[in-house]
Amino acid sequence: MEFALIEAIRARVDVTRGDVALGIGDDAALLDVPPGQHLVACTDTLVAGVHFPAVTAPEDIGWKALAVNLSDLAAMGAAPAWALLALTLPDGDAAFVERFAQGFAELARAHDVALIGGDTTQGSLTVTVTVLGCVPRGMALVRGGARAGDAVFVTGTLGEAAGALRLLQDRGDAPVALRTRLDRPEPRVAAGVALRKLASACIDLSDGLLADLGHICAASGVGAELLAEALPLSSGSTAHFDAETCRQLALGGGDDYELCFTVPPAREKDVADVLARVDGSATCIGRIVAGSGVRVLDAGGNPVAIMHPGWQHFSR
Ligand code: ADP
Ligand code: MG
């Protein structure tokens, strides 16, 4: 049974790469890391009912499990190459596995990621993906490089995924534009690579802008001041929520999978061009300041009250 499931996954996630010397089928995979590059590694687990609603389509679970990991590599400025998949399933549901693998494969093909191994076990539905990628030595984007005076940018728009989750919880459905942001996040891989020579610090937004920018501030020993008016919102959000709710979803809501990054003042003017070359865009939302913590100011310069400081496990 287990081997049939592994074979079903392997057959669907069919990306091949010349730098895989030995892939699925032995006790471990052998990979060729280009000389002069760091191997960049990260892993993330999705638990049913915690990281995705129990009603999520299997294809979307597969996509998202890979996407959240590619987003972490993007935040390091790394180019993804390989993935491992540890799948815990309540039963040997072949139809679920096939659909899951299809969604995973779609995103793997888009980013040329080869599946090189994994593990298949029985238990409550849990998906752990590990991704590996490469970045030239000295070029990785880390959280600790922000300096007072740097501009703070975010890619894309914020708050739609959290808006979708709220609507799902409140009324059982959400419009497709918001739902897509929740179920099929697009990891900003090309933007991360393009920002290697530009950003002083970078993080991907999984737990909410305030919480995640807070990590940059803590790691860099600085604070940040954001302008509430500058937060990039989508028409999908503004059509369904009032302005204050949109703002709170953008600041505190999780699952955006956009990049938040800082840029020294002399390079600010280059951001739009560099991202346009990879079909990306970013909005300046504030500035790094001396001190600590993240403050948000309204148009009159008054502090905005924050309702949801961000997602944390074990917080209750
Ligand atoms: P072992 O017992 O040596 O750990 P397994 O029987 O668990 O090996 O796995 C056999 C092969 O299939 C290994 O190469 C492993 O990496 C791969 N594999 C197992 N589960 C998965 C999965 N869910 N996705 C991709 N590869 C998998
Ligand atoms: Mg073994």
C-alpha cells in the first residue's frame, strides 16, 4: 500500500533535474550543489484544521504545502531546486494522494523543483515538506541587516488570505479571489532572487505583517514606523470589508506569503525596476527607525490600535 502511494506521488511529481545524482528509491538522495553556493534548507508542516481548513481541496493542500516552503527560500534570496515530502495520512486514500500530488506537481513544475524523497506514515492528516535550494555565498537575504533610515517594502497586496479565512469561518464560503490567496499562495521566488543585491533584510509574511516585520526589527536591533494609508490592499478585500477591517487584516492576518524587505535609502529608487523585470511589484509602507518594535501611524500621524498582533502556536 505504502509503496503504491509513493509510486503514485513519484509518477505525478515528474520534474527531473541534472543535479539529482540519485533520487527517490534509495535510503537517501544524492545532490550536486554548485561550487561557490550555499545549500539553503527549510521545512514547514501543515496540520489539517490548523494550517488549512478541513474542507480544503487535496490539490490545494499539495500546492500550499510546497508554496509555504518555497516562500521561505524566496525570503532568503535562494533559488529552489529539490524537495522532500513527509506525508501522514489517516488512511491509504489513493484518490486523495493522487489529487494532492497533482497540486504539488503543478507548483513544482512552475519552479523546476524535483521531488527527491520523503516519508509516508499513518496518522491524522499532516504534511511536512522540506525544500532545498542554492544561493551564491555572501548573497543570502537575512533578517538581521536592516538599519535605521532603510525603507520598508512589501510585495503584492496584503490581507486577502486572512479575509478569506474570516469569511469561511463566519459564513462558510469566500469569494474566489480571496479564496485563491488562501489556498494557492504564489511564493515570490523570482522577487527574492532579484532582491539579492538590493535588500538589506528580508522575511516572508506567514504570520502577519506586524509579527513578521517584528522579527526583522528584533534581529536587526531596530524599530519600524509604518503608514496605515500606504498598506497595499486588493479590490477583493476592499469590496468585502470596511477600510478598518482591511487594515487590520493586512497588519495582523497571516498566510500572505508576500515578501517584506528593507532597502537602504540610496537604493530605494531601484526597487520598482528590479522587480518589474521579474513581473513583480512592491509598495513602500514605512521606514526603519532607531529603537525597537513596530508602530503604525494613521494619516494624521497618530498611532493605530492593533487588534491581532499575529498568529502564534501555543499562545493559549
Ligand atoms: P526507508 O524505509 O529507507 O526510510 P521508505 O520505504 O520510507 O524508505 O521510502 C522509500 C523511498 O521512497 C525513499 O527514497 C523515500 O525517500 C521515498 N519516499 C517515501 N515516501 C515518500 C513521499 N511521500 N514522497 C516522496 N518520496 C517518498
Ligand atoms: Mg532506509
